[in-house]
Amino acid sequence: MRNRSMLVVSIAVVGALTLSACGSRGEKSGSGDAGGTTVTIGVDAPLTGPLSALGLGIQHSVELAAKIANDNKEVPGVTFKVKALDDKKSPQEGQQNATALVADKSVLGVVGPLNSGVAQSMQQVFESASLVEVSPANTNPALTQGEKFETEKKRTFKTYFRTATTDAIQGPFAAQYAYTDLGKKTAYLIDDKKTYGVGLVGAFQKEFTKLGGTIKGQDHIDENNLDFSAVVTKAKAAGADVIYYGGEYPQSGPLSDQLKKAGVTAPVFGGDGMYDPEYINKANKNANGDLATSVGAPVESLDSAKKFVADYKTAGYSDPYAAYGGYSYDAAWSIVQAVKAVVADNGGKVPSDARAKVVTAMSKVSFDGVTGKVGFDEYGDAVNKQLTVYTVKDGAWSVAKSGTYAG
């Protein structure tokens, strides 16, 4: 169930919900786990509220990775546990969660958050504590390459990594598809005034106009007000071939519904924040023909993901792995591999300065994951740059095109 009342969810992943508190180094693990030292992988995501469909998929996928690591004794002498905290898509909550995870000395890595704006509030907290975070979903390029990423790339936080690609690729990939594949020559831009939405729209606009497209107008919405009549009136008057939206499905679904009811026939096109079945539900059967890009190739189509999909089903989680499940599993597995390298270099024991050594080890992680090759470049960005365009057909998302942005 998505509307959970718990603000903090702390779940051990070895099948025992009755475990004692997440352990610290030297604590012996309980029955059924891998034994030895307990290492906690933190999770930060929206576990309640309108984005919980995505957040719970992140949490459960990390739990699955820890379970598999324990079952396989991936790191001899180490048992992995998961501590999941709910940020409610709020930067303030995210920062508080980062502080709490830093205070738990058993935490050697964190998966999350979902939202780029939340990540901004957490990065310095983790950096100061030399604690690794790996986001499966953040796409704002400034998080890894600095605010001047378009002209002067500079890594600001050495503890920040991500398995998803960036909007510097996602936005242009969408623009190329709209202009070249669909033949859309004019666009109307709308964003939710948040870090992710504004950045994505900016990246789309730059590529679309470079290709020869024309922007016929731009507007913004208030995410807390689902009456979009003023924006709809302007968008309809503009008469663009496509409406490009930067934001998430709780707002874009109703926006598409209201646009179509007003007589707008142009499709709504957005990024990975729109790619969820809830978008279609919230559009009240008016989403057919709309489009969204999302990171990577469809997990279900990848041979590398078959075991993940099967294991997730067997585990019996109450919520689907959703758009970022595969990337969350890979993010957690990258932490497992970094811990494995650090422990191996220290005679099979977790060293006292493990956090700092895990940060160093992360830059060397490389393995074939659920979503393909997993590794990180000099900025902490994923080496996997795959993207997919999806379109709503007969009330469901359908793959339109997969590929990479060639520039």
C-alpha cells in the first residue's frame, strides 16, 4: 500500500522483520543472515505521498540486492541490512535523513534520493562525512558536473554517484525524437519550477531550437494547485505541435487531461518523472499519444535483468519495482562491490575508516548489472547512457525507441 503512515521505515533484508536495531561494526548478525559484521545500506526516497510508487520500488530493489548479497555471501564476514527513510520528496526531509544516516556508523553507503532537488540538500551532508550516495534516478547534470556544466564541468562532491544518466542527455534525446522522428517543428514548454523540471526543459529547448524547431511559448505551474486552466489557455492559443513538460506525473497527468478536454490535440512529452502508470490514470484516459523518455532500456527487454525480475517476483514485495528498480538494484550492488573491495584490502575485516575507503573504491567499481554495464566516469556519472522513448498506446506505456544521444 502506497499511503503508508510511517515516516521512517527500517527494514532488515534477511527475511527477519524482528531484527534488532541495524548493527554497527562488530555486531553479530541474527539467524539466517551471512554472519559477521553488519553493514547497513541506507535508502532515501519518497515512501509516502504521490511519488511513493517510485520510492517503494527503489526501497524494495535495494532490499533485494542486500538479500542476494547475503544469500551468496558476496562479502565473506559481512551481513548487509537496509535502513530506509522517507523524504516525502522534500529537500528539508532529505537533509534530515542524510544527517540521520550519517549518525548511524554502520551505514557505509546510501541509495537515493529520487528527486534532484532533494539530492541538492543532501550532498554536502554526505560529503562532510565521507559517506557514499548513489542515486538511481537523479538526472540534473549540475549534481555531478557543477552549476556551470555546460561550459566548465567540475565535480563538486566526490561522494556523489548515480546509475541513471543525466538530463543533459535526456532532454536532447527527447528533442531529437520530437523534431526528427515525429516531425514536430514547434513546441510549447511548461515546467513545475523545480530543479528537475526546469533543467530538463532547458536541455530540451536548446537541442530543439538547434535542430531548427521553434518555441511558441513557455509557462510554469504550481505543483500544489492542480487547476491548470490558465496554463492550458495559453498553451492552446500557442498552437504548438508538441507540449514539452518538465516535472512529475502527479501534475503532468491532470495537466494532460485538462489540455485534451480544452481541445488541445498536441501530445504532451516529458521525462522520466512522467514515466509511470499513474500518469495514465491521472490523465483520465486522455493520455493516448503522449510520450516520455526514461533512463535505460526497458528492464523487461534485457537479458541481464531476467534474474532480477524473477527474484523480485519471488520475494513477493507488495509494490512493483517501477521505473527505477533495476537502477536501484545496481546502485546497491555497486555499494556491495565497493565494500567487498575495501574488506578484501583489509585482511577480510571492515576497517575503522571504511567510509572514506568505500568512496575511493566506488570510482573503480565495474560490473555487468541489471541495466547493463555499471561503472562511473570522472564526475560520478553512469557510464551507461541508454535512454528510451515511451508512448501511451491503448492506455498503457509502449516502447517507441531506445538508443543513446549522439550529440
